[in-house]
Amino acid sequence: MAFEGQDKKVLYFTGLPTFKVLLSLFVYLEHFLPVKKSLTKFEMWILTLMRLRLNVTASFLTYEFNVSLPTVSRVLVDVIDVMYVRMKPLVVWPSRDNLRKTMPIQFRKHFGTKCVAIIDCFGVFINRTTPQGTVSYISKAWGGRVSDKYITENDDFLNNILPGDLVLADRGFDIQATVGSMMAEV
């Protein structure tokens, strides 16, 4: 797949806005990506981004990249592990002042300036990020049938919550008591 000079194609297949951004992130990660006989490091990067962006099946990727199902699985695990370790420092919890300055008007109208997060857990694909388009926290991955409540209470997310904060969550998150014990609300 040729991406150079094809920013719309880059955005569609990877979720990244431009070829320049795609290439910059690749260069940042390239040294840490494993070597595979069947795929170049750039192909592994694109395969992973396509899986995350489009939520295509691993079977689809086997045909698209002409590799086996076990190869696709190993590539996804390897590349996502590298992305997590290398890119986690790029994800920061914004200051309360910055949160207030960038709060969408509709949120101010309904929640005041106390809202600090919209919490959600997801398997693989997320269609929209937070209102300003930023992710401010990524937990470690949890396997199996772990509940959203368990993840929230057993990861570092709550260390970012201060008294008076408001966290938005869907009904699946039964975290009112835990967040309440921090003098914050859901």
C-alpha cells in the first residue's frame, strides 16, 4: 500500500492525519520493532494501525499482507507492546487549568468545570476519543473477563482524581463508591 502523498488514505487506513505524522511515529518506533522474515517493519506498523483503526479481522489481514494467521497475531502483540512502552510517555494527564480552558461549552453547561474525564474500557476499537480529541490515560491491558469496575479500582487511574472532580462513565461502571471515597463524583 503506497501512502506517500496520500493523506486521505493515511487517515482512512491508520487514523493518523498525514503521511508525515505516520512516518514520524514509525521512525520513532522502528528501532524497537522486531524483525520478521515475512513483513517489513513498516508493513507490520501499517498492519497494526489498520487493525486498530478499522477493526478488520486478523483473517482479512492475512490475505491483505499475504502472511499466516499466527504471523498476524504475533505482529499485533509485538507492535502494540512497542507502541505501549514507547508512546506511553506521550500520553499525559492535563492540568485542571488546561481542562477548564478547553472544556466544551456543552460540558460546561451540563457539568460546570468539574468534569475531568470520560472513562471507558474497550476491547480493540474506539471510534471517538474525549471531547477535545485527546487520550489522557491508558491503563495496562487486562485479559479475560475483567470488569470495568475492577480495572478502574486496580489500576492507577484513580490516582489522577482530586476532590471535587467529576468523572463521566456509562452505566456499566459501578464506581460511584470508589470515586466518592476520593471526594469526587461520577
